[in-house]
Amino acid sequence: MRSTKDLQEEILHWKKENDVCILAHAYQSQNILEIADVTGDSYALSVQAAKAPQKTILMCGVRFMAETAKLLSPEKKVLLSHDGAGCPMAEQITPEELESLKKTYPGYAVVAYINTTARLKAHCDVCVTSSSAVSIIRRMENDRILFLPDCNLGAWVRSQVPEKTFAFVSGGCPVHQTLRAEDVRSARGAHPHAPVLVHPECPPEVAAMADFVGSTTEIMDFAAKDCAASFIIGTENSIVEHLQFLCPEKRFYPLSKDCVCHDMRLTTLQDVLDCVKGEGGTEIVLEPEVAAGAKRCIDAMLKLGG
């Protein structure tokens, strides 16, 4: 029977042999992060992939992340580690529905969260990440913003940019949406000295009770640098494990045991091995008009300082 170490060593051999750059989103398991070339948030992964010398990119994450990698590295072969790894939030609005929304909100600039499909981005004005949304929207000339699909993230951005008018749709992350104010009260009761760190995809009442609100990377950076001895983590529970490896002298507790993204958990080490050997994975291919439109949306983000 092979061990985790055996599989990891095979992967390291084959990724070098076949010139593959492995990207692993922070919500992947620790054993996958250990063999990745780049780890982090979705957009940062794609930016680093574009700079990598390898000709093949393997995204250990979900489909919209692989699409973003392809948009920023069109000349490279981009693989998704598991064909079934989607993102429910990314699929919540179709381009056709967005075109109808534009008629309801004439004159509004359409801001797409990075957690959207390439097809939807092609119909939007600018793309944002959870860490760049506030600064980018502040810099936009338009004072009226149609933000989609995550109304929780949108509400948090609106609280930071009250001078602008926002319109939202009923969408969001079904994983972060499970978190409740009662979870915060219960966690604080169990760990009274631990700061609560949450993702802005959480419901507004949860974000309002937190000590810090930020992206996955920002949460991890805060926990690593802050002097507190323990923390309550309000995002996908894999981050609790990763932080424990990163900061063994500190303690980390999940805000809820149910904050688990099953799509992210689909990818296994065997999937990664099959991909780097050229025997697995799904190649990302985008229609030229979709790629051009979505890239325009991302370029607008870069122009505004994303």
C-alpha cells in the first residue's frame, strides 16, 4: 500500500518530467498544498501561473479558477484537477439573466466577483476579488454599482464605500452562507480570548460581529502576525488546518464544523498524480469571444489597481 509520501514523491517526479506547474487553492488539503508550486487565493494563483516557465498549468481548485488561469495564460495548456469541481456561486447567474438585469438597472456599472464563470465575466465591466473590491469600486468613475453574484460580499463592500449606490442579486457562497450570529456567540463563549476572523462572503450579521473581515489570504496573514494565542476562523475549515501547520505555537478553532466546501474536497493526490502523468484532468478551452470579453473584464481590474 502506498503512503501519502509515496504519492507526493511520484507527483514531484512527474510534474518535473512533464513540465507542469501545480496551483493549489488555499481550500485544498494540506497534502496537496505541500506538493504545489504556488498556493493562495484564486486570482493570485493565476497571476503567478502566468509568470511560471512551465507550459502546462494544473489548477487544484474549481472550474472558474482554471478558467481565470487560462485567461491570463492563453498560450499554456490549463488543466482542472477534477472535472466535477465546480462552484455553485459561479453558476448562479447566466449571461442572459445579466442582460435582463442591465435593463432593470440602466446606467449601473456591472462589477463581477472573481467567483464567476468566464461567460459571465464577458458581459461585465470590471472584475474584483474579495481583497480588491473596496479599493477598485472606490476608484471607479460610476457611482452606481450592480454587484454580483455575492450579495454578502456586496453588502460588506457597500459598508466600506457608503458614498456609492449599490444594487445586488440574491446570490452568494452556500458554504459561508451557513454561518450564523449564533455560531459567533457560541465560539466566543468557548474561546473568549480568541479573535474572530471571517470572510466577507459571510452573512452581514456575522461580519458585523467579527474582529477582522478579509480574504482567505488576509485572514491567514492576520492570524500569523497577530499576537493573540488563539483564533476563531470563519471561512472554509481547511484554513484551520493550514494555520495550525503555519503557526504551531497558536491554536485555531472553526467558527462552524459545517463550513466545508465539498467541491474543493473532490481533488485527491491520485487525481493530481494522474494529471501530471498526462492521464487525467480536464483541459480548459474557452471560445475566442468569451475569452476576449472576460479578459477585458479582468484587464479593467488591473487598470484600476486590482
